[in-house]
Amino acid sequence: MALMLKSATAKAAVRGSRQVTRAAIEWYGPDRPKFLGPFSEGDTPAYLTGEFPGDYGWDTAGLSADPQTFSRYREIEVIHARWAMLGALGCVTPELLAKNGIPFGEAVWFKAGAQIFQDGGLNYLGNENLVHAQSILATLAVQVLLMGAAESYRANGGAPGGFGEDLDSLYPGGAFDPLGLADDPDTLAELKVKEIKNGRLAMFSMFGFFVQAIVTGQGPIANLDAHLADPSGNNAWNYATKFVPGN
């Protein structure tokens, strides 16, 4: 029985490895998906070879023509994508929790920060035992110091004492990969594609959250609930027509 279980586990691992390898190869190289699908042949710039994750061969503005510029923009995109994924999660989670009965002082993302100016300050997740912020200056100083130092070390390739040296500035691995996600190159190649695809979607989502907040004065979950309750009356088109001259 033990031998059969071990054999089945080994076969499953091999099969999973093959699937990951195929998936990783699928998104790289000349045969990767292109931005116009089968109609992209001949329209893909020669400098976009499919070497990097998320390369669909689309660069009508020529932003990637210079290798150094392309490297800088690629780094900027990945960093912004990660912040956008965190931001999108942070925008919807408090509203969802408040909607399901968990008390919050203010759950709407663009209003929540103002609570730090109220008596008692700002409590993370509504619980003063987690993070109890009372001073905007102290909060700003800590963020600038900690985030500034971390970004400086990342950009410069390491921290004092040699910590983090010789690591990739975008996908460091080592001590920065406690789950071992980068141990297998094929798995890492696929995860890079998933990260940038989800990150691009998150950046569009955050842009949508900004526009919704300006136009409706509500959070994304409140906007979604209003749209689902009355799709024809609460949608982007109806809000857009309010800004047409004469309305």
C-alpha cells in the first residue's frame, strides 16, 4: 500500500511538473500569445522577443525600443503592479467586512485615513490593540523611513552588511522567498506571468476606484451593490451623461 501511494505521488509530481513546464513555455518565446492573436504576425516589434513575462508584442509607442529604457519601465511596471494588487485588496476588504457585520469606524478607502485626525486616532481594522495611530506626522515619518530605506536597498542592490547582495532587484529569492516559490525555474517563470497579468488588472481596477470615488463619492462595493440593484440606472454611461453640456 505504501509503495502504491509513493508511486502515485511520484507520478502526480512528474505530471504536475510537466504541466508547469508547458504552461511556462506557452507564455514565452516567439510562439507566445500576441496582442492581436493570429493577426499579430508582422506587427510585433523585433525587439520584443518574448524573453520577459507579460510580453504580448505590443509597443505602438516604441517605449521598449531602447534596452535601458525598457528595463527601467519593466521595473516600474512590476513595482506598481504589486502596489496596485495590495491597494485593490485594501480598498474592497474593509467594505466587505463592514457589510458583513464587522464594525469599522470608516470602511470606505478614501475616507478611512481621515480618522487619524479624530479623537482617539485611527485603529487598524477597528481594533486599537492592533495598530493605534494617533499622529499623522509620526505615521508619515515611519513610512518614509522604513519604505524609503527598503526601496533604497532594493534599488542599490543590497543593504548594509551585505544583506541581499547579488539578488535580482525584482525577484530576489533567497531570504525574501520563505515559501520557496523560486526554487523551480519553470514554476517561477509561470508565476511571473501570473503576477504581471493580475498586477495589470489591479492597476486598471485602482484607476476605476479613483474615478468612481470622484464621480459617485462611494466605495467600490457600494457602487457594485447599486449597479446590481439597478443595472440600467446605475452605470458608467448614465454618470458620464451628467457631465455633458446642457445637463
